[in-house]
Amino acid sequence: MPVPIQQDTYPRLTPVDLSHFWDSREDRYLAWSALDPWFKTHGYTLYPQTSPAALRPEPSAVYDLSNDAVEYPYAFAHEKTPFGRAFYPALAVFPAVNKHHRDVVIKIVSSDSPELVIFKHLVSEPQRSDPLNLTVPVLDILKYDDNHSFVVMPRWSTASSLRDNGFDTLRTVFEFTKSLLKVLSFLHKNLIAYRDFKLTNILINCYHQTEGFYDFRPFFSSRQAKFVLCDFDLSIMFPPDTPPAARVCPASESDWGSPWYHPPDTANGEALYDPFAYDVACLGGLLCGIIGYLTPLAPPLAPFLDRMITPDIPSRYTAAEALEAFTVLSGSYSSEHLDQPIPQPPYRFTNVSWQTQDRWAGLPKAFVEKHTRVRPPVRPKRKITFYNGSSCWLDWDVPSDDEGSDDDNEQ
């Protein structure tokens, strides 16, 4: 689908000063309300602000979802009524309906921000047609003034409910995992370090007003689910002529983003860190929490996940290596095995529960012994201090599979 990137400032029906957009919630509401006529001139009708708690489209014809079949990049709506399409406001994102009667979200982005540079790179060729490009589809990029632009994307749900409800089959688990490994490989190939892995930044092409509690398993069973990565406000893209040794970030930036999956790569006072290796470990930590309990159904997952999060950075997978290894791993199972129903997570997932989860429990003794003979060097635990002053320690001393082993996919 063509992505028209509007480079010119369009005439505004009413000039809107966005300099105070971030000052307060009230300022943001006022700004979005004032922008509604301008968006209408470009084919987007904002959800009316009938409630500060939730935004819902009006039950008028312009908001009716088309009866046409849902096609990518648009998502399936669990309920097509205005109530079922309620949207809970975010800081920089607002819901709208486009001229095709499809729900979209519009994000305000600073015109001089790295995020906008990354968005424009993602929709340019050949990146847009790269099969590994599983970033959120961009429908439009509208320039508003010299300081602000708007990025239009289809409305999808976040994957936050997976922490409680899980998946339907191992096939969906593998599709979810492979999608994330593909998009991370794509970003790293384009010298983009993501730096913000968390479930709310993973999107599913089906939405519901209570998406944080919604059980996606019936939708997964339709075999129409797709998974993409969104939110690049903490990402960084290195110039193509940057030498590998210079593709590093200050250690102070290693605390950016969600802290739950951060590896101890800067725990020993390092001044710099490799954001690409860091990305792999952060994604590995997220996967440990979401699919780590399923290792008895696929034992090679245990050494695979260990190698993604190992504190021994030189032996940690690169994104491309992880994708290649997982492709072999997932291809070693029959359709009958992949399509069997799987259990829900055996615990209520929390952001740190994966740290104490034993991915090796219940696996064949010979398999465990083979893959845990070599362990990574001991590294200190990582202390995280939160905004309210409380803190906790995260333990990254986990077993590792044999370095150089080519038997990671043994069943």
C-alpha cells in the first residue's frame, strides 16, 4: 500500500499553537479538539472527546465500519459498536477514523526527532517491502508545521493481555517469537537499535476496548493473527558509514525504557554499551516471561532463551543468529505437535516473575546435562530503583548452552 508522506504544510482552518502540548492533559485535549478540522481536510475524523476516561466514535454513518473484508494493514474489531471501540487516551496518540471507515491512531512527533527520521526510513524502499519489516504499518506522515508532524497508523491492540491469557497453540507461540526475531533482525540490519522492549510495544491486529484483559486465543485460532513492533521514541539509528566499534551508546542510556528486561551489561561500571546486544537480551527476557514455561513442550527453547540473555556478551546471539537458530528449531516440529492446545501461564505474570522461573524444570536429564555443562561467568545482580524510591534486584546468572554447539535444536 502506498504511503503518502506529506512534506508540505497544509492550510489550517484554525491555527493551533502546539508549543504547550506537553504541559498538561488538559492542554493535550484542547490541542486535539482544535486540530480536528485540520485532520478532516486530510480524510481523518478524530474520535469525539465525550469522556476524559475513554474516547468512543459517534454512532453515525461516518463511523460505521465497512462491511468489506478486513485486509492488512487494518485490524479486526472484536465489537463494531462505538462502545466496543472505546479508546483509552495515551500521551501522544489519538484515535480517528479514515475515509475508508477504518479505525486508525495518530501520533504527534517532533519534526526534528530521531523517531520521525526512523519512521520515514521504515516506509522508504527497499525497507517497506522487506519481508522482515514487521514494524507497525505507517499509513500517512503529515507535516503540520516546522516543529510537529503526525504519523498515522492502523489501530491495533497491544499484546499486554498475553501475560495472563497466553497463546492457543505452540504454532502461535512460534509465530509470535519468529515475528519479533524478524523485526529485530530487520532493525539491526538497518542499524536501528530499538531499546524499549515491553508487551505494550508489541501490537496484534485485533482490538477490543478492554485489550489489557482480552483473551486473544479465539482470534489466534483463526490463523489471521499478525504481530508487529511499534513506538520508536527511544530508538537510535546509526549512520550507514559508522564503523562497528562506534555503534555504542553511553552507559547512562542503558536505563532508558522499561527496566524489567535490562541485562547487567553496564553493572560493572562500563562507560559504554552495545545497544544491539542489549536489544537481544531485552527481547530474550521478555520471551522468557511469556513462553519460558513451555519448554517441556519444546525443550530446545531452554538453551535458546539462555543464549539470548546470557550475561557473557560475546557468546550472546546476535538478532540474525537468533532468527536463524529459531527458524531451525521451529521447523523441527510436526504440524500435529504445533497445533495441540497448550496450557495457560501457570502463574500470574509479573514483570520480574520470569527471573525466578526455572526453564529447565521437567526436561529430560540427559538434555539438561548436555546443555548446562558450560555456565557463563558470574556477574553481579542488577539493582533497579523506581520513581517512588523502592528498589529490587534482578538476577541474570542463568545457565548457558555449550558455546559452539550445533545441537541446540535436538528434541
